[in-house]
Amino acid sequence: MKENMKTRSFFPGPMAALLLGSAIAFPAIAQQSAPPKSASPQASAQQPAGASASSNTEHEGFWGKVNPFARKKWVNKRLDPMKDRLNELDEVNAKNAHDIQDVDGRAQAGIHQAQSAADKANQTAMAAADQAKQANGTAQQAADHVNNLNGTVNGLDQYRPVTELDVVFHGPQPVLSAEARKQLDDLAAGLNGQQGYILDIEGHSPFAGAAGIQSASRLNEAVKRYLVTEHQIPVYRMHAVALGNAQAAAAGDATSKPVKVKSVHVRLMENSLAAQGAAPPHSASSLTGAERP
């Protein structure tokens, strides 16, 4: 009896297997045969549009609001607002870029214009500085020239003695002796090509009064005539005076010595400013008897 019960529990009979399969298959068949739940036409008509949209949204699945199996029209409907916003942002960005480029261009133009103005101003300042420098140099040259002219004018009447000689006359007539001519020849030889000199000629005679002055004047004319005709000394370089028997006192001597012979005193005077660049006339040492031929 116990053995039969064990056999029945581990190996069920055909009836038990049939009952078990029916119990499992019946719910599945019932689920397949049952029509899908749908709202009645009246209920669908009475249901608001918002409720339908929310119902559709609730059944979109675990993918969220975007169903991977949604239609293209449904996707475009949700993407169009975003596209419009993106297009608007692109337009704003393009406008901002254009404005930035415009501002940058105007800024660059202003900088270039300012740089050009600064360069021109710098060039003008440099040109003005050069002109001022040249004007300063010209003014300095003019000042130096004026100073030189003042020095020249002040020194035009300043002569210094170079040499002196006495030409002695013998006899009643104003005739030059051989020795007198030799003295004048030596004097004139040192004056060839020279500038800035004068010959100071003083005629002396032992006669008193008008006779002495006339005699001294004839002696001066004899000396001047010889220098002009024989050595071409210009007349304007010879300044003569007839003193007669009067004689100027020597330096430091208040008394004048009496004139005993007829003579002409010739003094060579040189103006150093007028004689610049030319060799000075012969000094007294060059007229000594040791250097005469």
C-alpha cells in the first residue's frame, strides 16, 4: 500500500498530467482571446485632448519622451522649436561677429590715422629742429662776421712802424744822390706785391719860415717822384708833409733839436689787418748795409 502511494506521488498518472497542463494553458488562452481594452466612443469623445496626450506620453516606454520607434513627423515636431532657437542664436552670433569686425576695422583705421598724424607731427618737429639749428648756425656765423668786421674797422687806422730811413740832400737843388737812390731802391724792393702799408714822408730844411717849408716840399716831391717813376709805388700810399726847420720832439723829449741839413725822413708803416695773407714788408734789418749788394 505504501509502495503504491510512493509510486503515485513520483509518477503521476495521465489524468494528473492533463489537469496540470490545463491549469497552465487556460490563463494564456484567456489572455489571448480577451479583446484589448479600449475606451468607448463616448468616453473617447468626452476625454480632453490634454488627457490623450498625457496618456500617450505615459505609454512611450522606458526610453523617456523620445520613442526610438517614433515617426519622423513626430520627431520633427519636437525638433523644430530647437532648430528655430538655434537659427536665432546663429543670427545673433553672426550679427555680433559683424559688429565686432566693424568696430575692429574702425579702431584699426583710427589707430592708423593717429599713427600717421603722429608721424607727420614728428617729421614736422624734426624739420623745425633742423631749421632752428641751421638758423642758429647762420646767426652764429653772422655774429662772428660782425665781430670780424668790427675788429677790421677798429684796426683799419692802426699802423705799426716797420722801418725808417733818412734821405740826405746835398747842394742847393733837390737832386737825389747815388746813396739816396740806393736807399729808396732797397725800400721799394721790399714792397713789391705787398698790401696794407703806407709811406710817411717828412721833409726838413734848415731854412726858417716859408723858405724852409718850400725847400722841404721840393725835397718831398723829389722822393715821391723817384718812387713812382722807378718803382711804381702808388701815390695814395705816400703821405708827405713839409716841416721846414721844425722838427717834432722825440718820444720822452720835450725839446726839439734844430735842423742842420736838408733831408727827407721816410717811415714804412704797416696795417696788420689789411696785410693778412701777404708777407710783411722788409724790416729795418733787411735794409742794413751788410745785406746790400
